[in-house]
Amino acid sequence: MKLIGHEREKVLVRRLLEKGYDSLSLLFEGVNCIGKKMLALYAARAYLCDKREGFGCGECKDCRLIDNTIMNVYEKSNLTPHHDLMLIQSDNSEIKIDQIREIGEFLKLKGDKGKVVIVEKAENMNTESSNAFLKTLEEPPEGTLIILTTSNQAKLIPTILSRLKKVKFRKLGQEEVESILLLKGIQEKKAKMLSEMADGSMCLPVYFLENEVIYNYSKDLYRLILNPEHREGLLSLSSNLENLQPQQIIKVFDIIYTLLGKDVASGKVRTELFEKFIREYEILIKAISNGVKKKLVIEGFFLRLIQ
Ligand SMILES: [Zn+2]
């Protein structure tokens, strides 16, 4: 598993690891799906490695066990993970106090070379768990590396924030997104298209790869809005959109909304077009929820948009 991008962040993390703290607590902050958890896992490898060089030598027993954990996380394999690494993964659910207590128990037992705790999406800790976690942060046992990742640090309590050294993650470059997709085995043309739509994060490409139908419609609609002179695309698009469920249509338009917003910010799309899109988008959602025939709604939407 290759760690692509974030060269500046890697240097910073490496420097912090080299400072020889008794224990070190970090906050990886940045938008979702850019590799914060991946770099946290590599930092764990660096911390527990025999040689403690770079992000781990990749050959010692500890590095190999962390690699197992990485494979389990990203490839859904079931290999023996490293016993001195605890990873709290959270989708969008709350991180409960029991999970935080488990961290406390885990850190009480001495590790071979140290202990690492990674808490993903730390903003999902509720008040109870935040307070419990604060106690761990206040007095971490010697030889402990704690990394919290978050896309919204404002949701963390200030007393936690003040105890963390912050590493701010930038978005991925378009080429980096493309490289990650190529490594995943995505074909070149598709990787390029996906990376153009990605806005520096893997969230949308990954969603698109799991939802092919939404991807195809979004891609076609986006192209058509950017090149309205290719009106012939409209016919096939509106009849294809007819096959989508209302919720899927709304999802497609939500995605286009985000993409156009980004294009306005970069000057690729005129503000007037975006404003018109927002107006027409509201009308479209209302009409679809009121059960108006989808084909008519979409054709009307588009014709008014390019007027
Ligand atoms: Zn190693």
C-alpha cells in the first residue's frame, strides 16, 4: 500500500517523531478521504519499527504486523494485526465512552517498544467520551503515540485540542488523485475523469466507483452543463435519467452542485450559470417530489439553464 501525496505533512510528522518525546499526541486535521488515517498508520509503523527510520523499514516483524493492519483496513483482509496498535474507526456514528475506556485499558499494558492509539473521526466523540479521553491525554503512559484524525476540529473540546500537536493536511492534487486511482487498477481515461471531478479528495471517486449508475449520469450531465452546445447529449441523458429513482436524481444534482461550486471558485464556470443552476435545481427538486414526470422536469431544467 503506497502513501501518495502529503510530502510536506510527512516531513512534519517525521520531524515530530524524531524529537524523542516520552509520549506524543497528534491531531491530523483536513478534509475527508485524503489519507489522514493512512499516514497515521504509517506513523505507527515508524514508531514501533525496530530501526525507527523513515516510516518504518518495512522488513522487521513490527513493520510487517502494521502492514497487516493496513491491509485489514484498506483491503478488508483478515491478517494478524499489530498487538501494540489500537485503531478506533468510526463511520458517522458516535464514539462511545466504552471505546475510550478500552483505550485506557490498552495503554495500561506495557508494549514491546511502545503503544499507538489512532482515533479516526475524533469529532464523533460525545461529551462523555471527550472528557474520558482528556484524562488519557493528560497523563499518557511513557512510550505512547496518540493520533486523532478529524475533518472538523471545531467539534473537539478546547482542552483536548490544547494537548495535541496539530498537523494540517492539504487536499490532494489532481495528479495525486489520478495516481491513487491508477494504483487501484482503474483504467486511465476513467481515472482522469474521476480525478477532475474529485476536488482534491478521494470521497467522490470512491463513491462513484461504488455507484456506477450515479457516476455515469453525473459525468454526462456535468459535461453537458459545461458544453451546452452539444444538445444532442440532452436527449439520451433525459431518457436515461428517467430510469433513476428520485433519490438518485437528487444525489446526481447534489454532486453537480458541488462540482459547479468548485468550478465557480476556480473561474472555470461563470457565477451567473451557477446561480441559474441553483434556481433551477430548487424547481427540479420540488417538481420531482411532487411526482411530475421526470423526463419533462429534466428537459425543462436544462432548456431553461442554457437559455
Ligand atoms: Zn521496521
